[in-house]
Amino acid sequence: MLKNRKTIVVVSLMLLATLGYAHEFWMEPMKFILKENEKVLINLMVGEDYQGEDSNGLKYKILKLDHYSGNTSTDIRATVKGDSLSSFDIIFTKPGNHLIAFNNTSKFIGLESGKFNDYLRSEGLDEILKLRLQKGDTLKPGRELYQRCVKTLVQVGGKNDQTFAINTGMKLEIIPKTNPYAVTENTPVTFKIMFLQKPVKNGLVLAWHVQNGKATHQKLRSNAAGEVTFPISRTGKWMISTVHMTAHANSTEADWQSYWGSYTFGFF
């Protein structure tokens, strides 16, 4: 019996270590296509393969939760609710596209060397792997601060506009060059990835698609202009995601700072 308990503890710790660095973070409206003055619940989600659970908002502070509509923006941080501060209701009174942008304070994570190197490989952070190799740090644990820079886009009243392309000023930005809600079947949509308002070259970008409960994804590297192009269809829900990492300015606090970005939209 004692042996079984030890086995369960070891497996649980392994799972926690894996989940600790593999989670995506995104905003998920209960509906993406809405009528005027319709209330919708939006959840702050964490998980894998574009499937997850409510995030724990008690572990960070929200730096930004803004609602963009045309030329106006509104701070809606005060609307976040729930035991874990992971959801909010919003009513969109105007027809058109509405964009929500979220950014939080950084959280710390430490991983032993092997897991940290695997994490860098899985997220396509090749430059960080090279830097660790050049510094002779590949056998050292990874000490990282990470934060989220995420967006979700909804359509209200069947009308489209240019809100989808707003640059919200977050450190990591994902911006479609054409409106995702204007697609038909397998329409190519280009997304621009920027860090500190500069294009991210050779960043790994994923396009997640969930339809009928099944998640699939595509992976591409951004070009010199920070752009990737994915075929988007008017089915299910979509998430464009990427991770960008830099050396942390204060080595006593952490070695690395990462930014996790996502942009969600859907057709229900």
C-alpha cells in the first residue's frame, strides 16, 4: 500500500512539472457570434491543446483588461469575478467587432535543466537554447518569469470593422492583417507577431482549431516581417498562439522572461 502511495506521489509530481511549463492561456467567450445587447460570459482559461480549465487569478494581478470597439477603449478589470477571479460578463451594445486584451503580472517558475531544455525545444525557443549552450548553462536549472498577453475577438450583429487589427500596446502582440470573421472556407489569414513593437523573426506560431470537440493544430515560423499565414475556415473555435523569451534584466530574480501570446475567435 505504501509503495502504491509513493508511486502516485511521484506520478503526480511528474504531471505537475509537465503542466507547469506547457500550459497555454487564452480568453474564451461562451459565444463568439452575438446579437446587440446580448450578455456573454468570458472565461480566462489555462490548459493544453486548446482545452483547459479556469485559471487561478488569485496568483497574479491584472495589468490590463481592456475592451476595444472602433476608436474607443474601456478598462473592464473591475468586472472580473468568481472564487478564482477567472471570468467576467460583458454586454456589447454596438454592432461590429469587439476586441478584449488581457495582460498580467509575471509569475516565477523554476525547472531542472532537462525539463527546461525540453520546454524550450517544445516552444521553438531555439535562440534561448543557443544562448544557454554558449554560456555553458545547459546543465543549469531554468529560472523564469512569465506573463500573458492575450486577446479575443467577437462579432456583434453581423457587422465587421477594423477593430480586429488594433495594436493594444502589450509587449507581445498578435495582429491579423485581415478580419478573421471575413473568411469563407480555408481562407489564408496572415498574422503579424511583434515584441516591443518590432517584428518577431523565426518565432514558432501555432494555429489551434477545435471542431466537434477535437483539437488540431498547425505550426509555422514567422518570416522576417514577423508574419505567418494559416488557412482559416468558418467552423469551431480558433486560437493563434506563440511564446517569446528574452534574458531577464535582473539575474538575481530570474534568468529569463517569457511572454505568452494568444488571439482567439470562433464561429458559434
